[in-house]
Amino acid sequence: MSQTIRIASWNINSVRARIDIVERYLKEEAPDVLCLQETKVIDSLFPEGLFRQLGYRHFVINGMPMHHGVAIVSKLPLINRRVEDWQANGEARHVGAELNIDAAKGVRIDNVYIPAGGEVPDSEVNSKFGQKLAFLKRMAEWSRNVTQPTILTGDFNVAPLEKDVWSHKQLVNVVSHTKIEIEHLAEIQAAADWVDVARHFVEPSKKLYTWWSYRAQDWETSDRGRRLDHMWVTPDLKEKAKAHIVHKHVRGWGKPSDHAPIVTEFTF
């Protein structure tokens, strides 16, 4: 008997500061699994209580104070939890686990928050950019060893396609859309033949964004967005993905993150 599972990913930009919209989102959309980035909280202070009240009783948490932090919260049982340190500096940027349900036995979910990379796309003058590229290289190495059905999601901080940004011409030398970042992301994708789920459903010629800057006075009208948040799957899961959506309206809620949640629906 098949089972439909909805997996969401959201850079929340502080889970405690935005707990009200997290609660609203879970009540309105009720994904089975929610992957969070930039939780900005140590593990002992992660607000598990609210999630448990809403039926999310399974957690994989990797947090740190004030910065970064990732978590998977799930209605479905999780096993074989794992943390990777692709920046080799102890920053909390990855968690992974395996779904422990009969319909999706052996399917992994890996949730990642790739470094933003600072403002200047030059490793010699901006160490943050160099760290980002090193992180991407290590992700490619990891991808070469992926051997089971896997869903890779999170804030990748790279918008690879021309229609993933509001202006390719104006952003081609801006961090998140530079040639070298796009090449590194392509290397990751090729390493495991990852399928970009969003672009499986929305053709590359159409604009698609998941992030809108806080700096915009009217973010919705100007619509100067970027597609920084991604959901990828190994080829064996491509046909399991039935729909993908960006919940853009959530960006307009009170005290929002600058990212909107993305959701993919799978049938196993």
C-alpha cells in the first residue's frame, strides 16, 4: 500500500524568534517532515515542546549558540542519525537520518546549510568565500559515496540557473550566483546524479525564487528573489516525487524569515 509523505525545508533564521510562524505553518500545512536551517540555538534549548504538541516527536538536532544550526523534526520515526562536518570547523551545518517506516525503508534525508560566503567572491580577500568553496568540494566528495535512496535538502546559498535570480546580468558577479559557485554545485550534482526536484516540475525557462532580501521595501512587488533553497533526490527517487511547491505567501507573514518554505510530496 502506497504512502504519501510531504517533506518541507525552511531556513527559519532563528527558530525561537520565529516560533509563532513555525507553529502557524505546521498547523496550516502539516508536512510530515520539516528540515530547518539557521535554527540559531543550542540543542538543549531547542523548542521541542511545541513540535511535540503538534505531533512532531522525532528529532535530529545539530545546533550552536546564535549562529547556524540545523534540525529535522518529523512525525515519522527516524533512525541512523548522522552529522557531517564539511567545513572541518565544528559549525552546525548538517544533520541526516533515515526514515524508519515500511513504505520508505532505507530512504535517507540529509539537511544542509551551506555557508553564505560573505560579500566578496574572492577567496584571497574573503576567507568566508574560500570556506564556502571548500564546503562545496567536501559535499561533492560525500555525494560520490551516496549509495542509498537519499533526499538532500536545505539552504544551499547558490542560485545556479539564470531564472533562479531576478537578474542574471546584475548578479553574475554577486555571491550566490557566481560562475565558480555554480560550477562547484554542478560538481556535487554530477557526483551522485542528483535530480533537482524543483526544476523537474518547473522548467528552467521560468523564474523560481525562495528568498527575498529584508532590504527590499516591498519585496513582493519588486520580486527581486533568488532560488537558494533546494530539494534534490537520487535518481531512484525521481519518480517518487509527485509535486513541489514554494510557499511564497509565508514570506509575507509577520516577523518572517527572508526564506520561504519549500515542500516536495513523495509517494512511496
